[in-house]
Amino acid sequence: MKSAPDSTPLVIHVGREELVIKRRYEVASIANDALIALWFVTGSIMFFSERWTTAGTWCFLAGSIELLVRPAIRLTRHLHLQRVHSRALWSHSAAAASSDGSQDY
């Protein structure tokens, strides 16, 4: 059986160094959460000045749209797992489903 796409590390070569990213969906979710925080902090700071209120509103809108990305990442992860699992493992899915939800990112 092939390994899940999320378990295969993504390797990015940068000169003589390489960046190895494991658990890609978790990394994507963490990066998304950091971007959401950045949008909202930036928007909040912009609201201190009357001149920057419109730009701050756009930052809040961008952060709100970014909030939609997290469920998309989770859904993609679950759909990936469904495609990877074979029918033979389907009988074990009930036990795996109860522990699988603990890693929703």
C-alpha cells in the first residue's frame, strides 16, 4: 500500500541546504493561522489612525476570508485520507475515525 501524501515529506532544496516539510496539512494549517493573526493585528493597528481605517477594514476582510481556508485544508486532508485507504482497511475505519478527529488542524 502506498503511503499517504501527507506522510511523504516535501523536500525543498535551497542551495546546499534542504527544507523537509512533514505533515504538510498540519504545516499548511499553522501557516494559515499565522496569516489570519497577521491580518487581524495589522487591521487593528490601522484602526488607531483615521487615515488607515479603510486599509484596516480591508485587512479584516482578508482575515475573515482566510478563515474559510482552514476548513478547506481540513476537508482536503480528510478527502486525501479517504482516497488513500483501500477497501480492505475499511473495516478498521470505525476505530481510526474516533482517534483521527483528534488531529484536525
